[in-house]
Amino acid sequence: MAQQLARESIANGAEESAAVEPSATRRSREFVEEDEVEGPPVSSDCERRLAELATWCRDLEASPRCALPPSPEDCARLGAMLRGIWAASDALGPSGLQRNSPAQRRFQEVLGRFFWQSPIIHRCFAKPRGYAGDFLMMDDVYRNLPKGETVLGRWMDRWVLEQPGFVAVRNRREKLISLLREEWRNGARHAMNVASGSASELADVIETNPFQGVTLLDQDQGALFAATTALGRRMDPAHVRTWSGSVFTLIRGKTTLVPGDQDVIYSIGLYDYLSPRFATALTARLWLNLAPGGLMAIGNFNGHDPMRRFIEAAMDWYLIYRDAPDMLALSAGLPDVEGAEVWTDPTGCLHLLLVRKRGAAGSRLTSVCG
């Protein structure tokens, strides 16, 4: 039924329609948009820096170098001007740039017309599926091919694709592919992906490492349809299970998931939006579904991502950040843990918590972070 509904949604062009937005996400976004933050007016220093960057963007747009890949000099200059804006906006503290604050709104008013020419930046800001990191946007990040209807749009697309946060997303995908293949070589045959998106990493793995069963959970039916279509070309579609619902339903156990029947469980794009309470509850629930000797992998950005203030200002994209100790704390109360460690991608922007369950196959790997 979920696949049928997803297919109908895609056929009706629902990838750009609020009709298929996850309802909880859509309600949350609507509430945020109505709730403007009272704050001090934008300082004259910030206004000056915004104007300087707008002038720089106009000059770039008119320059022959706009048709070329972003040069190191232009990237350094743009980065320095953005950091100056964050400093003048009081956005460099742990809380970042407040949503709907005067500083955020002014950034968008002055500079939105330049940055939003990038299809990726604009999609994250417009949220056509109700949330910023939808599966179509993530697939574009993975493909790493700049697009845009204007020369400046293509320049901005290339620039943002090479920012540390998006490089980290591609690094995380490669790490997951490596983990899935290693687990398969050591006997894993059933994998579950929570907040799966299009599950492109699984589709790549299954070409050479045929998992016998795949379970996909996502509240976006369009994402599930894209995932099952890709996987169905590489494995028996009857062995792909899908479930469309909210994380709250999953935590409450109101699913048909079978305890202990998954060798690998991973979630890489969900925990960035979960409070400590819900993150801990979801981790415990997923742990019940992991087989003895199985591996659980959980991804989360940390607050040290240099891209953080930009995605808050230009994309209206806000995450819940966790450092390595916060990640390890998610596994602290789990029973039968053989080992837990945190992998940090080479950019330093995000982590993967890797937890092995004790059991008959628990000695498959002594370390999963190597």
C-alpha cells in the first residue's frame, strides 16, 4: 500500500506539492514561520557587511570568472565576508543564528537573490517537500554535479557543493557503503535504514553484496518509492519492506517490525532533528530490532561545521548538533553492548555512532571505525 500511494504521488507531480509533505514537519514549519523572534535591530556594522557582500556578488555575476569553477581566492573571500556577517550578527555563539530573527531576515532580503540562484540552496530554503534535506536534494549532493539556470546559479551550486558540510555528507555515504560491505562479508544479510531517503548507498552495495532482506522506514512516501524502484532493479522486490510513518509511532512500537531480525540498522539523517529524549528513546527501540552480533550506526552533525551559520541564514535549515560524547551517551543505557565507538568524517563536521550488540556473531569485528 505504501508503495502504491508513493507511486500515485510521484505520478501526480507531488514532489513539488505540499500534499505529500510529512504532516508533523509541515505543521512545525508553519508554526515557526508565524513566530518571528524579537531581537535587537541589525547593527550598522552588519548592514555594511551585507551591502559589501551584495556588491561582491553583483561584481562576480558580471565577471567572466563566474563562468569558471570557483577559484580558491573567490572562495576565501566569500568565506571571510560571511564570517564577518556572522560576527556582526552575534551568530558565532553556540546558539547560532536565531530563526526568524532580524539578522536572518535581513540576510535573506539583501543576499537571497544571489544565493538562491543555486538550485540546491533554493530547494533547501523553499522546502517543497516540507523539510530541507529531502531525498532529491540529498541525491544532488551525492552526485556532486552543479546545476542552475543562470551562470551565477551554477557558480553558487558548485561553491556550496564543496563546502565542508556537504563534503562530509558524501564522506558519510562512502563510510556507510564500506560498513555495509564489511558486515555482509561477515555474514549480515538483513539491513534496516531509518529515514531512508532514496537509500542510494544500499542500492550501490546490493549490486555486489546481495542482502536477502531490506527494510526501509521513512515518512516521505516519495522517498520510499524512489528507494524501492532503485533496489527493485537489483534484488527481488518482494524482499524489500517499507514502512511510512512518524518517528513517534516507531518509538511507541506501533509497527510490524520484528525484534531481533536485523543484522544492520542505520539512520543518518534523522537524529539531527531529535531532542535528547526522543533520540534516546528511538535508539532503545531500534536496539530491540537488532540481532545478536549486529551493528547499529547513527549519524549526526556536530556544531563545529563551518557551514552551520550559512545553512541557518540562507536555507532556514536548523539542526540539533551532537559531539562525540553526546553520541556515546545514546548507547549508555543499552543492554548487551559489546562495544561502542564514534567515527568522525575527515572534515570533522559529523559523527557516526557505531554500536555492536553482544551475541553469537558478536566477534565478527573487533573495531568498526578502522
